[in-house]
Amino acid sequence: METILLQYAWVLIVLIVLEGLLAADNAVVMAVMVKHLPKDQQQKALLYGLVGAFVFRFAAIFLITMLVNFWQIQAIGALYLLFMSGKHIYDSLRHSEDSDETTKPKKASGFWMTVVKVELADIAFAVDSILAAIAIAVTLPAIGSHSIGGINAGPFVVMFLGGLIGVIMMRFAARWFVSLLEKIPSLETAAFLIVGWVGVKLAVLTLGHEKLGIIPHSFPHSTFWEVIFWTVLISIAAIGYIVGVRTQTAEKNLPVTELTEKIKR
């Protein structure tokens, strides 16, 4: 029994690390989604998203055998994130070229629509996360004869705990990213580039789906692709942070009149 408990503890640690890695890029998406809301509503949107994610993660473990057949879930998530990223970059470039002060500000989503978007993003992220968790947890020896959703109760509890801890980590990370974006506003473009790159990640998962088979099914989970994904993501974050800090420093050193004109533009 001690050996089995050690196995369970080790797999839970692996799942927490895995969820933590997945939470890093997912949290950037969440932060960008709620950033336009007032500070008190940002926390509420993330909290409601947290509750919804708990419920969905629990239900998804039961429904995963059905959910994996719908490649459209991740495809819609990929298209939405790519659209969000592309639209922001296009609007930023257009705004920088247009110095007309009468330009109307963009209309942002309301509170509940933002919550809905956060929940939909959770669904797109969760499918792949739960599949990875199941692939790891099913290697554990069964404990007792009880099963939940067709999975032995022991591995099921480990998967569920790993998923919940991952969701909590994602929400705390999202709050930190929101604070960072408020301190260094020029990081927003880098954040949206990361959102687009996460959209590419979901697109690769969709293309590798068994029912599509456009690319090999094993490719989205290969070490080669993981190295590419994280190298690009870390590079975007690092370059964006360096540029953001330099821009902020330069703006602090601008004369008051020049800074005022820059803010107006």
C-alpha cells in the first residue's frame, strides 16, 4: 500500500506541474479577456470563471469520451483566439497611423459577456488538459472496486485534484498578469501575440485530431512541437517585456508637453 500511495503522490505532482505549465499561457488569455473591466469586476469575472471551470472540469472527466470526438470545440477556440489577436494588432496599427482625436473608442464586452468568453476559453483549454491527465493517471494501479465515470475511484480523484489545482493556479496567474499589464501597458501587444500563439497551439491540436488527420495525431504532443511552442512563447514574452520596460522608461523621460501630445494620440 505504501508503494501505491507513493505512486499516487508522484503522479499528482506530475499533474500539478503539467497543469502549471498549461496555466502559464492560458492565464495570459484570461488576463487579456478581463483587462478592460473595472478592477472589482475583473476579480469577479475570474472568480465566476473559476467556479465554472471547477464544474466543467468535473463534468468533462465523465464526458471526455464524447468531447474528444468533437474537434470543432478546439477549432472554434483556435479561431476565436486568432481573431482576437489579429483584431487587436490591426486596430493598434490603424490607431497609430490615425492621429484624429475624434476617433471613437472601441466598445468592449460587458461583464457577463466577458464571463461567457472566459468560460468558453476554459472549455477549449480543458479538453487537451484532461486528455493529458487521463493518459498519465490511467497508469496508476486501481484502489478498491469503486469506479466513477468508468474510471477507478483512485485515478479519478488524482485527475480531479490535479485539474482543480491547475485551474486555481491559472486564476492566480491571470490576476498577476492583469496587474502586470496595468503597470506596463505597452506589454499588451506582446500579450495579444501570445494569445495568437496559443490560438496556433489549439489549431495544431485540431489539425492533429484523429477525425481530421491533417497532421500526425502524435505531433501536437511531441517533444519537438512542445520545444517550438515554449521557445516562441518565452521569446515573445521576453522581448515584449524588454520593449515594454524601455518604452515606459522613455515615456517617463519625455517632456510634459510631448508626453501630453503622445497620450492624446
